Amino acid sequence: HAALSRRYVLCEVVSEDPRCRQCIEDRALGLAIRDAIARVHGDYGLACCSISFTGAGETGGPWGCGVPPGPSPVRVSPAVKYLNAYTGTVLLRCRKDSYRLLCSALPFVRSLESRAQRYPCFLNTLHVGGTIRTCQKFLIQYNRTQLLRLLQNCTNEEERQCIQKSLLSCSLTEEQSQSGDEEEDDGTE
């Protein structure tokens, strides 16, 4: 069932302004992504991705992307499945048949708006996976690599011990893996 297959896009919000991460909200992020998709791919791309994010129209529509006929455009924000404002980590979910549209629009997110403030930033795509678990595994490995880089740049023993402790705590527990959000992985990542 290709129409039921999902893709999870793991990203990080990168900004020079430290206030940006503190103000990230899933709604603002979803709107920024939706606007980028509309700018890059127009109404067709927006409709395909919007249907993809909501899970509606699983049977497909007259145009092959699950778009119901009608004059009004679909006004749905992307499915932000997970957001960690502290680390800037974002997990987006979409249907397999439209993840390329989503990924190609992500570089065009240039800022996030929150609480009447606009923060310049960009989204760095880290990984595209078929399940949440594969994205979790990738993120753990990615964080380990980042922590090892920090460890090499430590200036004193206290910093070194703190980072070593963080490195040892990077693991995926069984409790996390038993969440009900897992999707079948068809082996194409």
C-alpha cells in the first residue's frame, strides 16, 4: 500500500539568534513549511503535501495526490510529529508519495514567526526514514557524533566530564520504542 506508507523527515532548526529556538512552536513551524511549499511548488504541491500531512484522501483523488475536487485550497499545516525547541530537533510526517516535494521546499524556510517576532533561520534536513524508530536511531548516532566533536574542543576537565556523561546517556530505551506511532517500514529509506 504505497498510499499508506509514510516518511519521517528529521530536521534541525539552525539560527544564529539564540531566542529563535526558545520561541519555536509547532504551529509556526508548520505554517512556515506550508508557505515554503506554496512558494516552491504552487497550489498543486501545497495540496499534495497538505493532504499528505493530514492523512486525508488516502484513496487518492482525481489528480493522483488525494486532492478532493472543489474551489477552495486546502489550508492545513504540516504534521509536526515531534518538536524539541531546546535542541531545535523537528520530526515531520508525510505520505511517501510526497516527501520529495516536502524535502525540496524545506531549504526555502528562511525564518520563523512567533509572538509577533520574526527570527531568521533555516531547516537542515538530517535524515529521511520510513519509521519513527529509524529516525530515533539516526538522531542518537548524530548526537553522539556532535558530542564527540564537543569533547575534542573541551578546555577543562569539568567540561570534559559533563560531555562524557552526556555521551554515556545516549541510548534508545525499550519504553520509547513501544510507542504507538510506529509505521511499517518497507525497507526503502
